[in-house]
Amino acid sequence: MKFLHLLFAAAPLFGASFSPNALAGEVRVAVATLLAEPLRAIAQSFEKDTGNKVILTVGNTSELLRQIIDGARYDLLLPNNTAALKELEDRNLVVAGTRFTYARNSLVLWSPEEGYVDPQGKVLTRKKFDRLSVVSPALVYGQPAKQVLDNLGIAREISAKLVERHDIAESRQFVASDAPSLGIVTLSQVYANGRLLRGSAWLIPQSLYDPIRQQTVILDEGRNNPTARSFQFYLKGSKAGSILLGYGYKHEVIAGAL
């Protein structure tokens, strides 16, 4: 996969939390495609507040992971799953103690059709659909979707209606463009700027599936880069939190906490 490299020009402004005498720094951040939009906005905000430069490399988590193992020079990684971080930890390619959860994603029952999905999700529990697009349980985000169907007690009854996709992005595209007008996707895929982008949706209760944690870690390449730590700190603050909330994520850390 060809990676998209995004370079944001730094603004000569410094936030109160950073020394005004510090020289502008640079941080190289590898981020999963599904997280790209909010991270672009957070990077721009960080640059404006600190005067530092953020270089984002956007790509599939598995490919970013392979690049890092092969020696790619990234300071931070924000993947779409925690398994990638565990593998890097096992290979001693991260800075110990820097991994943390900065946000949680949510699942929604979504249709591009206005009014198709009711606020209580009864279209799903009453099985009023022909096909349901879901991610394979063997893949990221697939297991939580399976938990939803199991916990609702309808998994066996609707098994013939399931259309399993290879990843969450493909599942959303399939719902939006093909016959099944219903799918289980992440809220961040259909929500931006504080609103549902199109169609109708039911926010699936968190009690029906395990939390979907979005985590980050400083990689070994960023061990001695103070800008890497500054950016990770920034993810914990209220500005990053507001941006994440606008894209459907739940901010998981207390503003200003270390």
C-alpha cells in the first residue's frame, strides 16, 4: 500500500504548557487510516499551540507495523488495534511505560437511508432486514460486533443474513453502496463535526460489547525526542479531547494528566 505523507507547516505560536525558549521540534507519527481525520486536526492544533512540526504517515495498521519492524523511523504509533502495540512491546521496539488509552470508539447500527434505523435499534432485534454487513469475527472490530449479536440473542437466527467483510472500512462501503442497507460499523466512520454524516443510526449500548480502545505508544526511535512526548501529552488534553469527541470518539484521559 502506498502511504500518504502529510506535512503540516508549523505556526510560530507556543502554548502556556511549553517553554517559549524551546527550539521548534519535529515528531513523526504513524497513524491508522481510520484515525487519520481527527489526527490531522489534532496535529494542526498542536502545531499552532507549540510551534512544533508534525509529520503524519497514514496507512493500514498491519503495514505500518511491518514498516516499524523493518526499521521505519517513526516516533509514535496510533494503530487501530491494541494487538499491534503488544507485538511491538514483545519485540522491545517501544519506550516502556508510554502506552496508554487516549480514546474509545463505539459501534453503531447504521444505514445510509434516512429513518431506516430507529433510535432503539428495533430493526435489528426484530430482524426487519434482508442482510446485515459485519466485519469477520477473526478481524479487528469483528469480535465486538459478534458480541453484540450474541448478547442480543439473535446471532443464530440471523446467521444466514450476515455478510462478512474483511475490514471495518470495507463493511461501511458495502452498506453505503450495495444491497444490504444495514451494517454494524464504528461511530467514527459515519460521524464528523459533531453530527451523523448521513442516513440513520442506533448507538449500540456499551454493555453489549467489550470496549474498543484506541491506544498510542512512543516507539524506540522517539525515545530521546521531547516533541514526541509533548505530542503524546497533547493527546491527553482538552483540545485533543474536543476534536476526538467531534469525530465520535470518547476521550479517555483527564485533561492535563500525565
